[in-house]
Amino acid sequence: MKKAGFVAAFSLPNASRVGTRYASAIQGFSRRGIVQTATERLRYSAPPAPAPPYTVMKLGSTTLPITRPGYENDTVAYRADIDGLRAVSILLVVEYHAQPWLVPGGFVGVDIFFVISGFLITRIILTQIKTRAFSSAEFYARRIRRIFPALLVVLAVTYLIGWFVLLPAGFSLLGESIAAGVAFVSNLFQLNQVGYFAPDAVENPLLHLWSLGIEEQFYIFWPPILLMMFGLQRRRFWMVAIAIASFCVSLMIFFGYREWSFYSPISRAWELLVGGIVANRYVEAPEREQRNSALLDNVLAPLGIAAIAGAAIGLDKNSLFPGLYALLPVLGSALIIVSPNSWVNRILLSNRPMVLVGLISYPLYLWHWPLLSYLAIMRNGVPNVVEIWAAVIVSVVLSWLTFRFVEIPLRRKPNVVPKLSLGLMIVGMIGVVTAIASGLGFRFSPEIRDIAQLASQNNAGFRDKCFLEAPGAQFNSNCIEQGDKPLLLLWGDSTAAALYPGLRKAQDTVPFRLARFAAPACAPILATGSNAWCDHNNELVFGFIKSSVPDVVLLHAMWDKNNDLDKLGETIRRLRAVNVRRIVILGPVPVWKRTLPHSLVNFYRFQHSIADRIAAGVSGPQRDEQMEAFSKAAGVEYISAWHTLCNSDGCMTRVGPTANDVITTDIVHLSDAGSNFLVEAIGKSLFPSGGSLSGMKH
């Protein structure tokens, strides 16, 4: 009877008003159990409006829904093109996360999501307030039905996978991320983590929840603000004013506040408010949506698509985003929303595949990133193309299953809100316990447990007062040992600081004094012009070189692609000009895609043994070869750290049987044992003439 009543509600004479295509769609989806009954629909609906030209069409034997499954959009007429726009946004995000080179600016898909959310939520709230049907309790209950089911499943599965995959430090971070996600403050939590565009961001399987945090914070504060503004004659003015103020705050990105501008709800609110302003326009005059000029719409919508495409293709991770660049996807989305009669909306966005992708966009957003993150972690940061797209396909399948068998049933189930809330609270508490327990290290077998629990940057050099990242550190005369022995001066970045334990141990057998000056991320290059802090500190080091006249200057750094070798050549000329008699460049140490302990744990999972060498997920000899060629051209000595630690079978992982013998504790910095081994291995080159500095070259 319910099914018959539902179809009858849209049959003649209503069918003449709604359209036979609508009736066909309703019949098809009512049979599938996707559309609610007429009683449920009419309880919240306004009187039916004339069928707009962007109605959903029947394609072949399959029909499209005229209403979103569930209850969230019952108050207003369904627009298939909005789901199509959702599809655009999620496809951009997934493509960016899977293969950034495809759409370097695909992260703007999140900004499209923001505009859509602002539009739909504001329209629903204002429409209900206008008809005196708004209930705060019902509004938040619908948000819980909409958001919690898929989120609860994804958080639980992500935690279970992390139990088997993540090291204690990573699992502890996952626990913190789960707690922050449950509290909907993930965006604020990420302010204290690595940046969204940082290479290490992929190691956080729940990084993507930052956008959900911003949306939920908007849902908390926006309804009461709308209630206060509803009776105001200048409501639109105040909405625009708030949006402009938020946009101005986002421009702080140009003053060095990049992470804050990216994650803050204040700097992002304007994007949701743009959608809200469009919604307010339709609520004030509903006929505008029906009477738009198709000619004008066909101009505005393509402009919107062009703006979004331009941002997706033209921007990349180095762009100062959001800031001014965010205007492209935000205003582009708004132009599409206000142009329902355009061919873009009716044909491109309202076709069945786009609508279906839009319907699963939320669970797809939740699923895709944890799967890609875990894949990268398991494959030591170098998954191949087939594996990446297999993970994407799996995420699509899981998204549809979540939509069909989790979201739809739970949204209709009575009294489900308290149960969903309790379930999410339990998951959040599990995350808190995991963080407090430091990642539950007992998960690992005894053979690998100590390696799994190794602390990163576990090296005495990082506690030395002449490494500028150490507490209380500064460059001064105390960084130069006194006496009359030959002086070796170590100058470089944090990888140079990691040589300190090895050089100190070498003093037991080689008579020399040690001076050391190391600053994080500062290669020993003078006047680079790219980093004022590094340039200042390197000039200080050069002053100490002039005053102490060392017998040997040992230059060491990661020597990555950001180092200006022309400026390094000039630095060598300046060293020679102040009578430095011997200059030695120590080449880059191996760089691991993921931490070396993580690579060892992954190897143990599959091979059930602890590898002495690993070839996958570690840098090759290319940079070493480039630095060797440079040194030869510059006429200075070169010692290859890469060839000392690596060969055709891979790079060394440890120098003994214990966890403390692992060579590197993170992706690049040597442990004390690694430092001791490397310095001893290069001793014949660094300390010629019978193991001393007395035979230094002039």
C-alpha cells in the first residue's frame, strides 16, 4: 500500500505537473527501496513546483532518483546537477591523491564540497525557518544520520588495519586522529602536525578528516546565526559581510600563516558562505530558480567549469592556497549552482554516472585516503600505478557498499541517533586509549618489537648545543674544542649533526680537535638568498672559520635538488680565500621513503626475517654521482656516503643484532651506531697518512 500510495501521489493529475519522467523515476526507485514513502516525503515538503528543465531523465531501462536517499534534503526540491557537481569534486580529490601529476590542483575539490554544503544546509534551514518548521534537535539528528554511519565504519576499519600495519608512533598518531575526528576538530589537530602538502602527510591515514571538521564546525555555529539574522531586512548584507571578513582572514597566508589559513574554520568559512548566499537568494525569491534564462545559464555554467578546471590544472602543492586562488573553485561552483538550466547542468552533471558518483561521494571521500595511505606505508612509499588504481577501485566498491547497506538503512532506522552517537564515542575512546598507551607496542612479535619502537632522531648529535634545533643551542666559541691538535670543522645541516657521535669516537684513535656547526635544513652554502635564517647562521659559521683557521672543513648535508651548486662553488672559493687548506665534501646518506624501522617491519611481515640490506623504498646513487662530479670540477675531495652504505643488493639496515644497531632511525638521520660505523668506514679517506690530519692536502 505504501508503494502504491507513493506512486499515486505523483500520478495524474500530479504527473502533468511533475512530468512523466519523474513518475517513471519514482516507480523505479520505489521498487528498489531507495525513495521514502509519500507520507515521509510530504511531511517536510513544500507544495510541488512546476517541473524545471533540469529534471532527472530516464536512461535506458534504469531510472534516476528524484530525491536523495534518506532525509537530509526533504525540505527542498532535489537537483540532480548538485550530485553531479559533488562527483566533480570527489573525482578531483581522488585523482589528486592517487596521481598528483594528473590534476596538480585537484585538492580544490574540497572547496567545491564546501560551497555545496553551504548552499544545501543554508537553503534547508532558511526554508524551514520560513515555514516555521525548523527544529534544532531535528536538524542535528539529520546531520548525525547523514555523517555518523559511514564515518563510524571507516574509523573502525582504519583502526583495525592500523593495528597490523602501523608502528607504535604511527598508531599513537592514528589514535589521536581518531579522537580528533570524533570530536570534529581534526582540522585544529592538524595545525600541530605536518602540513597537508608535506611528503610525510601520506603517513596519516585520517589526514583528510580536516575538511569534515570544518563542515561540522560550520553546522554547529551557522544555524543559530541564521536564526538571529532571519528577521533582519538586511540579512543578505550581513551574510556577505561575514563572508568578506572570513576571506580577508584567509589572506593571512601571504604573511606566513599557511597552515592556519588552510585548516582554520575562520579562514574557510567564506567558502561555505558563498553557497549560503546563493541559497538565501533562492529562499528570498524561489521563482528565480525556475525563471533563470537558459541563455545566461549557458554562459555562466561553462565559466564555472573553466574556473574549476583552471584551478585543478594550474595550481599545485606549491601554490599559496587557499588565499586568492580559492576564488577560482569557489566562485566557479557558485556559477554552476546558479545556472540550473544550462547544458552543463542538464547534460554533463545530471547524467546517471555523474549522479551515482555524487551519491557515493561522501563514503568515497572517507574510504579512498586511508587505503592509499596504507598502501604507501606498506610499499615503503613507492607503490606502482597498478596498485594505486587497484586501491582506488576498492575504495569505490567499499563506498557503494557503505552507501547501500550502511547509510540508507541507518538513516531510516528509528531511534538510531543515540546508538550512532554512542558508537562514535566508543571509537573515540579507543583512539584516546591508543594514544595514551603510546601506540600499543605489544602488537609486534618480540623479534621486531624493539625496532618498531625505536625513537626517531635517536642521536647524541641532536642534543649537542651546537646543533641549532637542540634546546638552548647557539653558535659560539664553545663549539670549537681548544688545544694544539689539528682542527676538523664540521659544517652542515641536521645530517651533519648526526655525524657528531662518530667523530667523537674517532678522537679515541685519531688526534684532532673537533668544531661543529649544524643547523636544521641549512646546507653549508653561503648567501643562498632563499632562506634568511640559514644565510645568517652560515655567515656566523664562516666568521668562526676565519678566526679559527681549521685544518680541514668537512661539508655535509642531504644535498638535495634544492641546493644551489653554483653558490656552493662560490662558498668553496671563499673558504680557500681564508686559507682553509683542505676541504672535504661528504656525499648524501641514503634517504628512505618511509623510516628505515618501518621498512624493516614491513620486510619482516612478508619474509619473517630481519633484513641486513633493503633495496626498495630508498634513494639511488643519482644525487651522489652529481655531487661527486661537482666536487671533481671544484677541485675538492669527495667521500661517498652512499657507496659506503649501499651496493647493488641494497642499503645497509643495521650494523649488529640489536635494535640500537639500526643505522637510521627515521628517513635520513643516522643513529649513534650508524654514525660510528660511517665515520669508521670512511676513516682512511678522512684521516690519511696513518690515521691523522697531519697529512692533509694543500
